[in-house]
Amino acid sequence: MSKASVPRIFPPRAGSSLPGRDKREIPILCYSRPHANSYSRLARGKHRLAHTPSQDPPRTIAACFSLSQSLATTTAACAAMDAATSTTLLYGALLVAAFLYVATLRRGGGRGEGGLPPGPRGLPLLGSLLSLDPDLHTYFAGLANKYGPIFSIRLGSKLGIVITSPALAREVLRDNDLVFSNRDIPDAARSISYGGGQNIVWNPVGPTWRLLRRVCVREMLSPAGLQNVHGLRRREFRATLAHLHSMASAGKPVDVGAQMFLTTMNVITGTLWGGNIGTESERTAVGKEFRELVAEITEMLGAPNVSDFFPALAPFDLQGIRKKSDALKERFDNIFGRIIEKRVETDQAGGDTAEDFLEYMLKMEKEGGDGKTAFTMTNVKALLMDMVVGGTETTSNTVEWAMAEMLQNLRILRKVQEELDEVVGIDGVVEESHLPQLHYLHLVVKETLRLHPALPLMVPHCPNEDTTVGGHRVPAGSRVFVNAWAIMRDPAAWKDPAKFIPERFASQASDGDGGRKVDFTGSELDYVPFGSGRRICAGIAMAERMTAYSLAMLLQAFDWELPEGTALDLTEKFGIVMKKATPLVAVPTPRLSRPELYST
């Protein structure tokens, strides 16, 4: 395969914007995404955290749940039905939901070792839906201060269990890992992910899940797999370097997160299928369609969904969210279908076959799996979606947070640049091979992920049987949240936990807070940016390499400053992926010795 055939989602032209940039969250849970201006605020209750009215973000999926708007949506969804039939179905469904809620309450007492964890009582049927704060991670941390490191909370007819300490996280993620290894799949996510049982994120632990994870880790996400596509990453980063130099030469500001999203998307799609999908214009069109789809999926999954709070109502799809999700999945499926068809045609014509991840999966699909577990074309498409949707925003957001923190503390930024000058200099361009020597840069990455974990709440776990955590009963089927954000800001584990101090991970530190030899494996339960246990993120190696390489390129080749008259805003905006409330826009200035170093 020629280098020219590698796909690229080209950087935006001057003045253009990335579709969906203002809602850049990618993955895959609808319970926690803010959905601005779609649902009215219901509660400004006693548990609200400190937000001024001008700063007050939109309600989360639960907090902005509005009965009046839900009934209006229900009426619209049933407009084609006879009015009497629609009303009968709605009231019947609500009665079923109420019955199940009461049954769940009765089931929650008296069995197992101890009762449910303490927590807010909530309202009948609705539970605590009306009192949730949009910043769910800080809201849960506040409830933990009141009720303890494990508490229960009712979300409609669903029971939530929230874990906020390293010791209890160990019980869930390590000691009792198998019991807690399954997922409670949101209705829209089940639709968009080919039924929820075809990919890694939502598949229950079993032979199929183990095969899918093994395929991804061994063939794509392992150090050896990443090394196989080293040249592709280098080309994409050099293309980004050239684009940033053109922006710098024109004195134009750069949306750091948006630019790194494009770079990451280019790398991931190139790694997946290598770009053998047609002409240059066809590849550009595919990239544009992916960006638009991601924006639409984010908006759709951010909408409050009655089906998730009251599963008994899910068959009615009262808001039409599942219908929208099905349509978006169909569009994704069409893109993947075209890419796969083009690859099959090339193979049949005897053309050069790209040795990429898609080719490996197609061979496995043709062979029917590994001899023990089936591997279907649906698995192929579901894994492609996992990588495209789940592998872009997390990395680009981490890079954006790291740059913002360093612009807030220029001492740290200068220290990273001094290390880069010592290891690389300014007469060449940083390469991946330099990364092992950039020790302080890796401390910055670790501290960024501690203070701003990509997923502030881990993807919820769902116990497959009644069990206990911390002496409290946790019923089968409950939704278990592990608050990674709160755990990694625990003052019992971290000195000055709210401050950005990369040196805390150094082998020696003058303030006595050094020597933390943590890694990303989740073995230390007070540092879990990628989770822990068998459900730990499969893409750690790629995320670590992409984040460090991105920061090294940005800081070795350019100085950065905020546009004149602007102030740095480090406000968080809660979502499945933690993002900045205000995108980081900064102006680059070239610092390499010769302009030709910036050309590809």
C-alpha cells in the first residue's frame, strides 16, 4: 500500500470550525451528558454546588428531566395513534413502572449481609431525579461527604450505588471483579452499538467479549501493534505540524482540542483500515461524514431518555430516541459497508492488500472466529465503531487539559520545553523515539489524568448477583458508579489534591509528596484514570503514546500564548468525557531554528 493512500481528515481551513465542537463528547452513555437548552431546569435544591447564575451549566440527563416536557414528547410520539389508545398505553406503562418501583423497594430490604447503603430518600417513583446537579461527579462527591464513601441513590425505578473511596473501589474492581464485570446498557447505546452484545464496551463478560478484547489488544492496541503503524502516526503528526505552522505564520489562534481531535481521528482511522477506500475526494468525504455523525450521536445520546429511568417504558420509545439511534447506526453501517466492500473488491481483483486491522478482522470473519467463538461481520462493524467513537475525544481532551494547565502555570510549561530542548533541541523535530527520555513530560501526563480524568465516572458496572460492598448489600442489576474524579482528589491519598503538581509523581520531591510510582494499570486504586480490573480500558498504550507525542510536538515546535484580551478558563463541563467548559484557543509562535523543519 502506498503512503499516499493513507486517509486523512484534513485540518479545517482558516475560519472554519469542527462540526459539533461545542459538544465534543464522544462515548457512549446517555445517563450523564448535559443536553443544553433541551429540557427545563427543575431543581435548584439544597445539594447544588457553587455555580453563579451566569455560569450555571445545563441540567444533566437526570437533573433536567422535566415531567411536562416528557409528557409533551410522549404526546408527539403518539400523535399517529388513536388518542384513547395512546392514553391507555401511557397510563398502563406508568402503572407498571410504579409497580416495579415498589417491588424494587421491597426487594431492597432484609436480604444479604446488611441493608442498602445510606443515601437520599428521594420522591416516590421519581427518586432523586429532580434534585441532581448537572456536575454529577462533584454532586456525588458532596453526597459522599454526607452519607459516606458508599451510598445509594434512586434514579426513577433504577437503583444507583456510588463508590467514592479507593478501598471500596478495590472491592468492586479487583476483589469481586467477576460479579461486577457486566454493564447496565442505556437504551440508545444498545441500539447504536448493534444490540449491545457485539462490541467490547457493552458486551457482557464471556467468550465473545474475551475474543473481541483479545483481537483489539493483540492486533491493534498492543505495543507491537502500535509500532507497526508508527510511520502512519509520524505522517499525521507532521501534517498537523505543517498546518499549525501556517496558522502561526498568519498569527491566527488555534482551537487546540479541535485540532488534536482531527489528528487523533486521522491516526485511528488510518490504523483501522489504512485508507484503501478510493480516491482522495472519497477519503475526504468519509472523514467529513464521520465528524458529522459523531456530533449527531453526541446530541442524541445527551438527550434525557425516559426509557433509562423507567425500563418498563422502554418498549414504547416514548421520545423516539431509539428510532433516532437506529437511524444513526444505519448511517455508520453504510460507511463501514462501503469501506469493507472496497476492500473486498481489491482483494478479489488481486490488488495490494493492506496489512491493517480491518484486513485482520475480515480474515477472522471469513474463518468464522477462533474455532471456539464465532466472529461475525456485525462484530467487525461494532469494533470499528468502538475505536472511531471511543478513541478520539478522550485523547484530544487530555491534551487540551494539559495545555490549559501549563498555560496557567508557565513554570511547568517552560520546564517541559527545557527538557525537550535538552533531549531533541530546536534543529530537529521530536519523534516518538524521544518519548522514553522525556521524563518530566510523562509526569505532566500523569498529573493531567489525575486531576482531569477522561471519564470522571467510570462506565457503570452492573452486578450479576446480590453481593456486599463495605458491609452494605448491593442488589443484582443495580447501576454501580465509581467516582474516579473524587477518588483521585482524595486528600487522604494526595497532598494538595486540587493543585496541578506533576512533581508529585517524581522519584524525589522537595515537598515530601514525591515517590508515587503509579502507572496506568489500576493496581493502585487511588489512581485509576483508565479504570481497573478486567474492564480496564483496552486502549491504554495508544492513549498514553498519543497524548505524550501530541504534547511533545506542540511544545517543542511552538511557544503558546492566549489571544490578547482573553483569560484562561479552567472550568469543567461534566459529561462521560470530561471537557473544558470553554475550548482552549491559543496562538502559536514557531520556535524551531528553520522554517523548513515544519514542512512535511
